[in-house]
Amino acid sequence: ISVNPEQTIVTAAVLMLKHRISGLPVVDAEGQFLGIITEGVIFKVLVDFSGISLGTTVLAVRLEDRPASIKEAADAIREHDGRLASILTSYASADPGFRKVYFRIRDLPSQTLQAMREGLEKRFELLYVSEDKVDMS
């Protein structure tokens, strides 16, 4: 079991989960060993995907699964001077026709964040607002 350099880290993670292994060799087309992807590498990429180094606030929203629904919510965040650090979406445990979207935003003053929250609650189903307080150093 291996991956090639053109395959994504997500493909590697799926293979590692499927086969219950903690490391996966990366090989070229000739089978030459180029390196290894470990669980630690997967964790680092997950943290990077999350955007936590750019902002600690996560807004979780339940949205209809239709074109432009994420844009509408992102625009509502921007209306309050929110700057997006990452957007993650999931269909796991979402009702049919909906998805859960997690917007990580760059840090804002508490009053601005509160106004943003109130604005989002009027237009969307806001699942939660979370502050990830983690020392990244």
C-alpha cells in the first residue's frame, strides 16, 4: 500500500484509515521510495486546513445544499468586516438537502463578533460560535 506524489494527503489519510496503518510510503512511477506520510503529517495538514493560525473563531452554520448558499453566508460574514481564514463543509449528520459549514474567521473585537452573530442568526441557522484558544507556538 503506497501513494504517489500526485495523490492528495486526503487520499493518503483514507488509505491509512481503511488499512489501519499509521504510515504510508510515497513512491514514484518506478516504485522508488520518496518518503513517508505519517499520522503526524496528517494532523499537521488538518491543522493547516483549519486556518487556526489565522483566527480562533469558528462559526458553524446549517445551510441548504444548493448553489451559492455558502457564498451568501460568507457575504454575511464579510458585511461585518469578517475575514475568512477557512471554510470547511460536511454532510455528516446533516439532514437531507442540507450541509454544515464551518467558517473560521480572523479575530475581531467582541462587539463586532456579537453583531456578526446576531446578523447571521437572523438569516441562517447558526449552530454555534466557538473560540479555539490554543497556543500555536
